[in-house]
Amino acid sequence: MIRNYRRPFPAAIIYPDAIYTIRRGGRKLYLTFDDGPDQESTPRILDILKSHMVRATFFCTGSRISAVPGLFARMAAEGHTIGNHGFSHLNGLKTPVRTYCSDVFRGRDITCSNLFRPPYGRLRVRQYRILERTMQVVFWDVMPYDFDAGITANESYNILMKRIRPGSVIVLHDKPASTALEYLDRFLGKAIAEGYSFGLVDEYSRQD
């Protein structure tokens, strides 16, 4: 299996106005979580973030919000940014354009967010061109594969620590199988000790 720990290639060419990094000066990171909310993983993530006084951006799936609306409300109440991850978590490369875009718009109606991250990072050019008219598409700069059963929690942590840089948009996953739950507290403590702070994706300015 080929793993790409940075931005999906060649996304910067195909989706030129999407966000990959956010360069606003200083040693700031942008922590994001996909696929939630989840009744098991979300409370643990929120508790850890709160203990470090860090806010993050949660790209939520509409169907999951409908299942656990209280956790969605807690995210917002604690100052985290909400993004749209579609309603049904569809793969853009396997879904007709109209069906896919309709699902994304449905997710936007529930999240009330114009920030959109494509599930799996997969998006057809035609889908992108339709969605970018009214939404800001957000990819990432660092992917430590916390969802991959073939990578241990310690390996994922080391990938993350090795590859972060000022402005990195980091993608982790808000679900019980994510190994990030094992090292999130450690990562935040280490990053803060190294002089990093954390920002929210809606602070963005478009950057290459």
C-alpha cells in the first residue's frame, strides 16, 4: 500500500484554491478531525483538547450529527469550528456528480458550514468546480494514518511529529478505531512544549 503523508498528490494542481496549509506567521498548527461525532471517541477527544486549552476543527458527517446531536452541540459550545464532511461520507470518484454534490449540500445544511473536506480526499474536478462556488474546500498538509490498522499508534505519532511544520493542517479521525486517541494528549503536550500553538481552519487565508 502506498501512503502519502502529505497533501494528496497532485491535489494542488487539480484543486488550486483548496486549503492545504495556513501560513499566518508564527509556529501555529491547525488540528482537524474527520468522521464524527461519535459517542465513544468524541467525548475523549474533547476532554483532551480542553485539558490543553486547544481548539480544533471538526469535519462532521451529517448522518452522524443526526445520530448524536448532543455531541455536535458540545463541540460548538466549547469553541471548536465545525466543518462539513458530507452527509453520507461518499467517495467522490465513485459517485455521480449530481448525487455527490446533493449529499454535500445536505451536509452543509446540517453543519451550517461552508468549510468542506471531501471524504477520503477524493473529488472529481467537476464536483470540485461546483462546490468551490459556495464552499471552501479543505485538504491537509499532514496525514499520519491514524485510521490505518497497519500502522501502530507510536508509528503514527512519530510520523506526525516528524512532518509537522508551521502552518500545517493536520487530519486525524474522530472514531473509536483511530490510534490518535492513544497519543493525542502526548502530541499536544509535545507540540506546545516545542513552541507550537493551535488555530482554527476558519482563520485561513488561501495559501499554496
